[in-house]
Amino acid sequence: MNISIIGTGYVGLVTSTCFAELGVNVTCVDTDSQKINRLVYGSIPLYEPGLENMLTHNVNDQRLHFSADFNRAFDDADYVFCAIDTTPDEDGSTNLAPVWDIARVFGQRVKRHCTFVLKSTVPVGTAQKVKEIITHEIADRKSDVTFDVVSNPDFLTEGNAIKDFMKPDRIVIGVETEGAREAMAKLYRTILHHNNNRVIYTDTRTAEMIKYAATSMLATRVSFMNEIANLCEIVGADVNTVRHGVGTDSRIGPKYIYPGCGYGGTLFPQDIKDLIKIADENNFNMDVLNAVDKVNVRQKRILFNKLSAHYGGDLKGKTVALWGLSFKPETDDMREAPSIVTLDLLTEAGCNVRVYDPVAMNATKQRWPEVYCGIDMYDAVKGADALLILTEWRQFRIPAWPRVKELINTPLVIDGRNIYDPDEIESYGFTYRCIGR
């Protein structure tokens, strides 16, 4: 069984490596030859726990290959996965031009029956458009080769992607023919057999919608709990106890109801915007999702607002330390992260900023060269007038507070993830601010 996977971004690399781990012969394709050369030698352009070691041993065992030859990606493949990281256009919608290009080349090059699998997150109706493009290209060269187009959206979460792939909650497969269904069942049989997971077969449009609906539901829970947390502060309630009381309801459950300083990454923000745009194009207003997005935009300013209020609105010349830059732990991804908004606001206010993150420092140095990147978490707090917590990395959970107290100028902690016990941290002489308490 041969798979070609187009795209060496997050989805492409994880999918390629995991299929290779299952014994499939995988070729991962990207037109960036320098990136391909680095991957051949085990250097990956992103951080995901366990991925680098798994990638290296599958390359060494010759199950995982990398190529910059886009045109030859389809020659011997039984399956071709489109797994590019889709980026937004100027109007915020998903840029589908690369997907159309891949479909055209597939139609021009495919020589025998092959299954084209859309793994990238794409708007509803994309699979149908891809089928039309491929059909047109095959007809143009007067070929009778057959193919299937499948929608197989990813549900990988950064920091937990390998487990998500190997032991998924569900596998969603949108097909239009029985042959395509059988081909995908064969491809995923190892995962389905060993883990007894559910597979959901449906049509391609429904599969595409499931992805957006799932992401939007999770984002809605986050924004809803952030609204509740902000109200808790106003009325004098404790959001942690509220969250526990809500989460123990079996109809709701405890996941994704932790208040904080906003969600980030590309998954939630982009999928929300895409679904709103899909609705707009069909003359339907997504009132709930518009509110979800609005709440999240506002929530990303909350730590800056708390800091500004503490100092009476005058932050010029203040030194502010940040722990955590990535949008969540176990990833180096800063895209749409609350830290971006916070850093922009702090630098615009004339603050001296010192930061530390275990893996997300390089992007910070490039975008904010004036920001000091600490050697470690303690170096970052030296001389600071406040410490802001933006990402709940494990190493931040039990810091040596006496050491922090010696290094910091003003013992003020503003916790954007509610990871500390107020009584404990205040016992060390700190002023403590958090979300919803």
C-alpha cells in the first residue's frame, strides 16, 4: 500500500509519520526542497511531543520518504492525501488555490485508480469541486482512469496529536461510492481493529460540516465559560466552583470549560471564521458563533486590562514578565495566541517586556526584537513589576515562589490560566489576580 501526502505542515507531518508507523509506505511531498532536505535528516519545523523520534526511525526503516517532486507524487500512489495547512485570504476566508492546484495536477498525472483524500480543513462543498476539477483534467487528456474523492477531516490536537491519530475518538469518512468506503476501511483497519474505535461514514459535505461543527462547539464552550468567569468577578462568585458544579452534570461534562485569557492556534479561530463566512454566503447569520468570536477577541486583552487597572492606567516604563507564549502547552504554535495581543499591547504602552516559553521563543525574537527572551523562567522575572501567566506549561505550575520573590521587583502575579491556589501564592507575599475569582 502506497500513500502520497501533499503538505509537510502540522497535519501532513503527523499523518505521514503515523501512517508510516502503522507499516504503510508513505511519501510526503513539499515543493520546498530545503525543507525536504531537513526532514530527510530528521529536523522537523514544528514541535510536537514524540513526533521527531517517530519520524526519524520511520525514515531509517525506509517506510517514510520525503520528496520535492510534486509531479511524481501520484505515479505509484493508491491514496493521495491533500494535507496542506490552509491559510486565510485577505478577507479571512480559507485560501483554496493550493487545493485546486493539487487537484489539477492529480487529474493530469494519475495513471491508475486512486483515492484522493481531503485531510485539510476546507469549506463545505470543496470535495465536490475537487471532483469536478479532476474529472475535467482527466477528460482533457482523453483518459479513462478512475478515481474517488473522499473527505477525511483531521481532529488532531496540538500537543496530543500522535495519540489522537492512533487512538481517535472517531474517524469521519465522507464518501460517494462503495468502492471509496471499502478503500478507506482498508486503510484504517489497523486503528479500527486494535482500538475498537467508531468510524462515521457519510457523504462528503456532511463530513466537511462535522469538522466545523465540532470545532465550533468546543470554541463556544470556551467563550461561554470566559463570559461566566468575567461575570463571577463582578458579582463576587468563584468560577472554579461554578465550573465544577457545571462540569459534574453528565449532560455537559468537564472538558473545555476552563476559563482563561482566550483561545488561540489556527483551529478554533479559523474554523469559526470559515463557518461564519459559509453562512454569510448562504444568507444565514450565525449569531452564536459571531458572539463566540467577539468574546474571544475581547478576552485576549484581559491580562493587559488587569495590569493596567492595577497601575492606574500608566504602564510606561514598567517591566513586565510573561510565562508562556504558545497558545497551549506542548506546542510551539503562537498563531492567534493571546500572547500576541498581550505583547502588542504591552509594547505599545511603553513597557519593557521579558518573556520565557519552553519552545516558542524563536517566533517571539523575530516579531518583537525589543523583547528580552529569558534563559529560563526565573531569568524572565528579574526586575519585573508584574508576572503574567499566559500558557499553563507543567513547569510553571509549582515554581519556587521564594526565588521568584527575590528576583521580581513588585510581587504581582496575574494568572491567565487559573493554575495557582490564591491562598498559597498570597502566603508568599504576592498580590494575586486571576480569571473569575
